[in-house]
Amino acid sequence: MGKKLEGNGIWESSRMILPEHRDAYLRLMKEQGRRDKPTLDDQEMWQIEQALIISYNERKSITLRVFNPFDDEELCGLVTVINTSRREVKLSRGEEDFSWIKLEEIIEVNI
């Protein structure tokens, strides 16, 4: 009986589980891995903003770590537009490859 409840046995031993229930269980397991966004103090935000301005003014490549609830993303490129009203930056990684990134989602910057 114990082997049926280990590994994939929970699904293989019971044919009464509906696919909807299995999907809901898998979604729940994924949601439990969700992380909260770290809180940055004013000095850290100022340093991030200064690095973005330097990248924009001096055309230097920059590496951004962007918050994601499951796994942070690292993006490299050149800041080509700073939109202060929407608090976003446009990070270009080539001629036509770019992305808009919200300032509150950036948690670390390296020039």
C-alpha cells in the first residue's frame, strides 16, 4: 500500500481522479513555490536609477535582474528610452529585440 502513494503512484493507483482535479493539484503545488517581491530601500532604488541613467547617457551595456515570482530573470542590453511618467525603461538587445521593463520590477543592476 505504501508504494502506491510514492512518486507517480498517487496518480497511477487511482483511476478515479479526474483530469481537472489533477490539474488543480499541480497548479496548487506550483503556486506554493511563489515568492514575494523583495523590498528595496531608497538608496538601492537611487543606485538602480543612476545606473539606468548612466547606461542611457553613455550608451553602456547593462545587466538587469528583474523580479519574477518563481525565478528572477537576468536581461542584458542597452537602455534606449526612459519613460518617467510610466516609470519604465526600454532595454534593447539588438536592432529589433527590445522589452519594456517597469522600474519597480528591477531588483538589481550591474554595469
